[in-house]
Amino acid sequence: MAHRYCLTLDLVDDARLIAEYEKYHQAIWPEIHKSITDYGITNMEIYRFDVRLFMIMETDDTFSFEKKSAADAANPKVQEWEKLMWKYQHAVKGAQKGEKWVLMDKIFQL
């Protein structure tokens, strides 16, 4: 059974940095692609409006945030990517210290 999660994050309000961030996402590192697909994420899309990012993540039954987080923490290339991305990212209001992408609550479905 597929699951869908929606997450949000803000970018630093700087046009040059936003352009750099988008360029990185036009061709993510192969190790990052592998780290996403190896842990049950079957599709991922990121949308932007101004500085606000919105991620739609679809997963299979093997996915868990806990397993993915542990795998990312143990993967030096993922840690390098996350450190680089933090240059461009800014936590949304209400995020926990060090938290990037924040899970959103679904409030409506047609």
C-alpha cells in the first residue's frame, strides 16, 4: 500500500542562493538518489513558491521515518549533502531545533 507525506521547509530569502539550490536539484548527486530510493520512497516532488518549499513524498510499506533517519545519519555522503543544503534552507516557524523538513497535517481531501 502506498503512503503519501507532505512536508514543508523555507529557503533563505536570497535570489542567488535560491537559484543555486534549484540548480542542485536539477541533478541531485547519485548517492542522494540512491539514499532516497533504497528506503522505500517511490516518488518525491518538491515545489517552490517564493521561499516556501512543499515536498510530496510517496512511499511503499518498507518506508519509515526512523529507518530513513538512521540510514541518513550513518551515510557520510548524505551528511555532506545535508550540510551543503542547510546553506540554502531556513527552518519554518514551529520546527524543532535542527529540524529541516516538517511533516504537514492533511486538513482536507475531496
